[in-house]
Amino acid sequence: MNKPIYNFLSTDHQRLDKLLNEAVADYNAIDSEKYHQFRVGLLTHIKMEEKILFPAAKKANGNRNLPMIPQLRLEHGAITALMALPPSKDLTKVIRYILNIHDLKEEESGGVYEICERLAETDTAAILQAFRTTTPVPVHPPNASPYVFEAAKRALKRAGFDYDEIVGLNLSE
Ligand SMILES: [Fe+2]
Ligand SMILES: [Fe+2]
């Protein structure tokens, strides 16, 4: 089955994973230009989903609200808050942890990407065009202030994650 929306967004997930990996390949010499590309790319990906994909998914579902959208929005809020922080090993661990869970939810069978494949071909073409012409999200330089960090931790809590708990997890990396 042809899955153009799934393909577009899951390819973008892979592109962003790769950018992050490259940016933080050496934590003692983080590639700030690559990290900037990662932040802009991820925030722009979220913008496409919030502004284009979620409304399209609702339409594909007979204009009925989809039960998974509120949680996905909370996770976008958490990811967005993390993008305000300066990159570090701990932060990268938390970002990877949340993105793995979040991206899988979007990509899984019955997930929000698949639901959009029910749309008519003309709608799909319009959505892909809207994705391609989405303007990049402008970003401020990372902010090391404690209040930004605390705000990010609260945004994670709202989405069901605990920053310090994730940092303390023994994950094979
Ligand atoms: Fe997302
Ligand atoms: Fe996504």
C-alpha cells in the first residue's frame, strides 16, 4: 500500500535522529551548527503535525476527535520545552528516550500517520504540499537559566515523564 504521509514523516524522524547523533557524537565538542539544524528541524516537524497532520487526521476520522491526539500534543509540549535547553549528555538521553516513544506511537499500526492514509488522494497531495512549504520555526539560542530547566521538567511531567528518572535509567546506548 502506498503510504505517502507515513513515508514523509517517518523519513523526517530518521533524518532528525541522524542529525542529533551527528551533533552530539562527541559530548566534549558538540557540533552547534548541527544541533541548531536538529532543533529547527524537530520544531518544524512538530509544527507540521500540529497545524497540518492533526486536523487532517480528524478529517480522515469522519471529523471525530482522535483519542491519541491530546497525549501527542503534551509530548510535543515536552519536546519543545527540551529544545530550549543547552545540549548535554543528560539532555540527549532524555530527548532520545521521549522521541523513541513518541515517534513509535505516531508510526505504529492504527496510529495517527496511518489514519491519514484514509484520506482522498487530492487531500493527501495538498497535505504533502503543505508539509513541503512549511516555513522553519525560528529559535532563540539555548537558555541555561534554571527557570527554563524547571519549566521543561514541568512540561515533561504533564506528558507523564520524569526528567531525573530518565537520566538515571540504565539504558544500553
Ligand atoms: Fe510528533
Ligand atoms: Fe512525528
